[in-house]
Amino acid sequence: MTIEMNKKVLAITQDIIERSKVTRAIYLAKIDAESSQTVHRASLSCGNLAHGFAACGKEDKQTLTGISHSDVAIVSAYNDMLSAHQPYETYPAIIKAAVKEAGGIAQFAAGVPAMCDGVTQGQPGMDLSLMSRDVIAMSAAVGLSHNMFDGALMLGICDKIVPGLLIASMTFGHLPTVFVPAGPMPSGLPNKEKARVRQQHAKGEVGEEELLEAESASYHSAGTCTFFGTANSNQLVVEVMGLHLPGASFIAPNTVLREELTKAAARQVTRLTQQSGNYMPVGKMVNEKSIVNAIVALLATGGSTNLTMHIIAFARAAGIIINFQDFNDLSAAVPLITRIYPNGHADINQFQEAGGMALLFRELIAGGLVHEDVETICGYGLSRYTQKPVMQEGKLVWIDGVTESGDKEIIATVASPFKVDGGLRVLKGNLGVSVLKTSSLREGSFVIKAPAVVFEDQHELEAAFKAGELEKDFVAVVRFQGPKARGMPELHKLTPPLGVLQDKGFKVAMVTDGRMSGASGKVPAAIHLCPEALDGGLIAKVQTGDMILVDGETGELTLLVDEAELAQRDNAIFQVNGHHQGMGRELFGFMRRNLSTAETGACSLFDELKVDELAVDGKAS
């Protein structure tokens, strides 16, 4: 049966295709030029190749000397400090054996850094967080630049790691590429209870010992954190783009099913190489429709606001131009059909038990909200992803997923959603353009009109809260947090104190040129503000006491000060105060200075797109 696509989603997709015509054509020409009719190592000299397989065994060297067998690159974000990436320790050996069984060779091409925003929240290291995405992309590129490889396996999960690996994958778009997840940790202390203890600590009702006990009960073992922040949003987006095996995203680590999925992913990439006769380079597989599908799924589930920047960045790496307005317009067309913390009480394991990705795919396809007619690593069409992996008689098989939610408080239907929109608004006004996540806001908190209280640093807000200076209605303006000023750190540590004030009945909101968090919750926060203060944005002229309107209903973000008065004001001066020194921050000055705006992905890897310079007579040069 043919499903009729949502007309708004179709129209937005077509707009993206039209605006990306020149850049996409240039990109596709590039990856065509980089593809090979034989194994890529065939272009290497004898000396080059000898270096490339010097450490291999005799049998593997013999295989790599020929031109009939693929060489697969393993790029991994393994480290054993971060729970989500610790399971990757054993993956290379598993992958190498599986690829060898399939007739190829796998080599560990690159290890990329992986930092955890949970560890660095409120710490100096958080200033490096967003920039680490671009470092990851470059690190993966260094590994792949040896031109030994015919396909790639990307091992990464968390906040900046997956977007960085996606940028690298799109840059090496001539290679077939499969992403290999590791899965979430078992459920621990419920996220709602963890948030309650954090607020108790912010109020001084419990001490450090009780807080650490609660945090340790929540983050307690190997695997991804179980709330629906950026890490799990990454996994969902990658699967919806067809880069995971169906249902692979949220299978627990250190299980038989997880290991078999890893083996299957390793075998699958060999089926997509030039040597397989079924060549499917990732840069052609991922197209404008794939990107729209990723955004739709993110909105339908109330996923991380960080992905608004990340999707823009990795889409741009594939020559596809999207912007904040696309997110806003798709949000108006896409209903919210899951409730996963912070948008509800459930964690990602409970989402999985209620029907998980297979049911989500079924609902989005049946509702005409995603493009079913796309390529995936498993072939043509998204319908394959309505199946789920299981073990039967010791073998990995896929069976049809459930057709109805196992818990309608967690997964609803397109016909009867939790909200009629995707819970993301782009706010515009004289302050600029920003993003507001509304999916987890309480009724009555969508519109805040209150005096500004200006802070140049998140620690100033914490100090003011502890001093009892914020017992009132106000809009916290936290500026000079943007890409060029600080590298755009997350300000998630401000959630507990602002939440306490909200619970006391005060109307509070935040406006910032920084980020909040992939786990942004009940406090309205106009984030990713462009232009940032250091770029001369009007936020640099805001003074404590100025009235500000944050309107999540009409999409307005306005500084309610007379234009004549604003014209008389000077911009505030960014006080570096050591923020560019220590914890490695001094090494990143060149990157920080070159970061683009949040609306163009906050990326240092691409020049600002000048379409006129990329075309001759309206055609790609």
C-alpha cells in the first residue's frame, strides 16, 4: 500500500533539495572522483602498500596484495573512563574475525578522542566539548587518509563523537560506512528521582554525600546514560538515517545479542564495497530525504537540542544546506509521540520495552512523516527497520516489531500524539534567532515576560542563587558563551537552581548564546542565540532590569527597550578572565576564532558557503 507523504514535510524537503542543488552536485562530483573501480590500495606504490600492511600476518598480507578482497577501516572512540565507550574495548577483535569470515580484512585505522559532558559540566574542560566534535572529524580523517580502505566501521555513541564521525564519514563519502553502537546501561535510579535530589542539593537540603550516592545509582555501569539526551538522540538519528542495522541502537552491552549485532555490522559493510558488486557509498546513501528523516525522528521523540547544530554540520559536509527554520517548520508538521526523560518519566530502556525503534519507524512511516524511499545499509527502503533483532536457536534473526505500544504513556501514535507539534520553536526578534525546546515545558511556562538579570558566567548565576538574590520573576541572560567567545559550553548545571525557583512559583527563563543541554527540561531556555555577544549581537547591550519577552507560542524573542536608548549603549566587553587558558583551552584558540554561528553548525571545518562562488552560469563548477 502506498502511503501519502505529509505535504508540509514534502514541501520542506523540496526546499532543501533546491537550495542544496549546487553544493550537493559539487559534493557528489567529489566523491565520484574519489571512488575506485578496484580496491583503493591498488593506487599505492609497493613501498606505500608495504608500510600499510607491515604489521599484518602472512595470510592477511597475501589477501591485501590482491585486488579481490576489501580492507575495512575500524575507527573507534574507545576509552575505559567513559561508560558508553568502555564496551568498545573488545570490538576490534570481534570485527576482524567477522570481516575475515566474510572474505575481507579489517584494520584498526584510528582512535578518536571521546569526552563526556557529564564529567565536564560546569568545569573548564566543558569549553572544549563542542570543539572536540571537529577534532574527532579530523582525527578520523587522518586515519582514513591512508587510502588503504574500501569501507569503514564507525564505533562511537556520545554527544560530540557521533556527529564528528558523521562529518568524517560524509567527507569520505566514497566509502561504504556502517555505524556500530554499544547500547545503554541497565536502568538505575529513575531520572526523575535523580533530578529531585539535584534540586534538594541546590536548596541545601542534602549534602554532597547524598548527591553522589544518587548520581552513582543513576550512572552505575558500562553503557550509555539512560536518559534521552544527546547520546541516545545520536543513536536514534543514526538508525533513522539507515546507518545502523535495524534495531541495533538500544540493545544492552555485554549481551549475546549485542555481540552478534556487532558481527553482523562487520559483515554488512563488506556487502557494500566495490568488490561486493553492490557498491553503496555513504555519501550517496545519505541524501536530503535522509536528513529530513533524521530531523523528523528527533522532533517526534523530543530529542536533544544539540542535534540542531550537529545535523546542520554533518549535512553540510554532504553538500546539503539546512537551517534552524527547517527544524521549526518540521516541528510544526510533526507530532510528539514519545515521552522519554526529560520529556517524560521513562528512560531509554523502557522506550525499548514499549516497542522501541521498530514501532517508532512503523508510526512515522504509516503517518507519512518520513521518506520511506531511501537507501540504507540494508538496502532500499525504511520498512526493513520496522523489524527488530532477536536470537533464535543461537542465531541472529530479524522479526516484525510490535504494531501497538506496550506502554501508551511512553509511545503514542501519530493519530493521537502527546503533542500536536515536535516541541521545538525557533524564536526571532531584535535579540536575534535562537532555539527553544518546548516539549518538556510545563503548561503556563511557554511565555515569560520579566526583567533581565545579566551574567557573564554560569558560576555568577549559581552564586546569586545561593545568596538568595534571585527570589523573583526574571530572565537570566548568560552571555559570552557563544562559539567564538567560549567554544559554546553547555550550561546544564543551571537547571537545578532555575528549577528550584520555578517550583517556588517564580516565572523564570534563560537567554544565552551558549548551549543548555541535550537533557534540557522544564525551564524555558532560548539557547544557541545568534549573533552571539562577541559577534556584536544585541545580547551584548542587555542590562539588568531590561524587560525581555520569551514567547514559545508566537516564536518571539524581544528586548523591550527603546531603539533610541539601545543606540546610545555600548556593547559589553568580553572579559576573558582566564577562560582561554588551562585544561588545554589554550590549544584551541585557532579553532574557537574560526567557529561559524550556531545556525550554521558552530563548525570550524567549512568556509562560510558562498554559493555564487561555487557555480558558473548557475551550474556546479
